[in-house]
Amino acid sequence: MVQAVKNSWATFKSIFTGMGITGRHLVGPTVTLQYPEERATLPKNARARLFVNMDDCIGCTLCAKACPVNCIDIETVPTTADVDLGKTSTGNPKRFWLTRFNIDMAKCMYCDLCVHPCPTNCIYMEQEYEYSEYDRSNLLYKFSQLSPVEVDDVKAKAEAEAIQKQKEKEEKARQKAEEARLKKEQEAAEKARAADDGTGAVPAADAAKAAGTAAPDAADAARVAGTAAKPAPGSPSKQDDTQNPSKGEA
């Protein structure tokens, strides 16, 4: 009997608790929006669809490197010497053609890591969240402003300039090697001519080397001459023998 009363009390208590919560929300303000007629106002730091301002992109590819799921695909081509792409709104020079800049929003995890390393703030997340598609390929956004024909033309010019620079580099290296070879042959010819003549001009390096080698020999010769001129201790000098002939007769 006691248990039945306890069960009845728990039942009525649960019913009245639920009805109390329902009653409070029934007379309170409405929180449900009637989408799509009504839309919520998103905060400024909301993470939604990515967008790229190509006028400010310099092709540094930092955003692609920061992406943990590789949803950003970028291809750049260096500009040629006759092309000036100008500068971005932040003053950064633009040195690359952006032949491909694709973002696959089907892969994006909305981590916002690609936004922070951008030096020109050209990539950011919009507040647009209504971009559902029936075809997954429609979620691949292509931001490059070049047409396929322009892409081929840019790549051809860049390749031709790279080949020309490589040829110029090889030509400079060849000329440098040729100059070194001629200089070596000239020095060898001068050495041979000096050896045959005996009086011919000697290369400056060999003359300096010979002078440095001969200098110690001259010093040694002077030292030997000084030692020979000095009389030995206790021996009579030649002048004393001339002044005292009696010593010789004795």
C-alpha cells in the first residue's frame, strides 16, 4: 500500500513538473524562426563559406599549406619581365599569375586556419550559409580569373623565359670557364718562354716566389762573410806582423 502511494505521488509530480515547464515557455517570447521566411543574424566571427578576393592575392600559398584537409588547390606561374601585375590594396607586389585557385567546400571543416596566415587578408569566411547543392561538384569553387586560353599563354611565356634564363646562365658559365682556361694557358706559355730565354719576363707570381726564396740565401751569405772577416781570439793580426819584423826573424 505504501509503495503504491509513493508511485502515484511520483507520477503526479512528474506530470505537474512537465506541465509547469510547458506553461512557462507557452507564455514566454518565441525563439523559433520560421525559416526561410525568417533568418537569424549571424555574428561577425561566424564561420561559413570561404571567399577569396583575387585582386589582393599574391600567390603565397600559405592558406593551402595551413589547410589540414587539403581543400585548397593553388597553382602559380611567375610573371615574365615584360609584365607588371601591380600591387595589392595592402601594398604587396604581385609576382605570380594565379592559374588555379580552387576551394572544395565539400571538404572544408570550417576551422578558419587558412584565414590567419594570409598576409593580404584576401581570404575570409562570409556569413553566407545557404549554398546547399544536389551535385557535389558544384561545391568546388574556382576563383582564378584567367580563362583556359590565357592560362596556356601565361605558361608558355613563363616556360620560354625560364629556358632563355637557363641558356644565359650556361653561356656565362661557359665564358667564365673559357677565360680561366686562356689565363692558365697564357701563364704556362710565359713560364716556358722564360725558361727557354733565361732573360725573358717571369710571371709576377713566380718572380715574387723566387725573390722570397733568394732573400734568406743573401742574408746567410752576409752572415758567413762577417764571420770570416772577424779574427780568431788570440791570433796575431797581419798589421802586427808588418810593424814588428823582428818577431818574424826570431
